Amino acid sequence: MTETLERNPVVRDLFVVGLRNAHAVEHQALALMDRQIDHLSHYPEVAQRLKAHRRETEGQIERLDQILHGFDESASALKDTALGLVGNLAALGHVFAPDEILKNSFANFAFENFEVASYKSLITMGESGGFGDALPLLQQTLDEELAMARFCDESLPAITRKYMELRQQGETASH
């Protein structure tokens, strides 16, 4: 089956659309992180990890641009803008919640796992389509997303305990 998919124009088109979607999702991730980083005074370890992942995300966008360029394609400015706006609105939706840190932690966990699934799918398309040059770049991004998803998973209990402790002390614990 893989042989019949290699260099198939339909698979190529699906792959390019997937790359454009991933590019837009990474812009959404930047917007989400930017809104959160400034609201983490009580959670410096989360702020530090988000700042590091923000830099990784910028690199991920560059890698996606490189892959798209190899197909003589470019990202979708409309998708990038639309999902960036959605990211800003989603992050703003939590700002006024007294448990902002928890809501953002849940959303980050879900978002990172969405990205993991997206990159696994792109790698499968790349393998099926015979787009081997893209695979190491996509794998690097997948590894970064897996690491961030792991951080979100492993840090949630500590974030929750700190949130409860701050609330018990009468402090604003949301961020």
C-alpha cells in the first residue's frame, strides 16, 4: 500500500495541508504561551518551561517553513492569523478565573497532546508519501512536544498543591 501512496499527488496535498495546519497551530501555541507567561508570578518553574517551549515553538515554525519551502509551498497566513486569534481569546478566557493556573494547566496538557497526535499523523503521511527529507524535522518537533506534554502531566500535581496552599494562606493563587 505504501508504494502506491509514494509521490501520489493526493498524499502530497494532504501532507501540505497538514503542514499548514500544524504551522497555524504553532502560532496558536505562541499566543497561548505569551498570554500565560506574564501571569505566573507564583509559578516560576512553569514560566521558565513555557519560555523554553516558546523558543522551541519558534524553531518548530521554522522547520515547518523549511518543509513547506521544499514543496514550493508556504504557510497559510489566514490560518496562522485565525488560530493566533483563537489562542489569544482562549488564554484571555482564563485570566479572570480564580483558578487560572489550573485551567491553563489543563488546557496546556490537552493542547500539547493534540500537537503530539498531529505530528505523529504528519510523520505517517510523510512516510507513506515518501517525503523522507521532512521526517527528521518532524521527529525533532514531535520529541519536543512529547517532552512538553510530559512536563504538563508531571507538573500538574505540584501546581495543584501550590495553588491550594496559596489559597489556604489567603493569597491570590490564580497566577
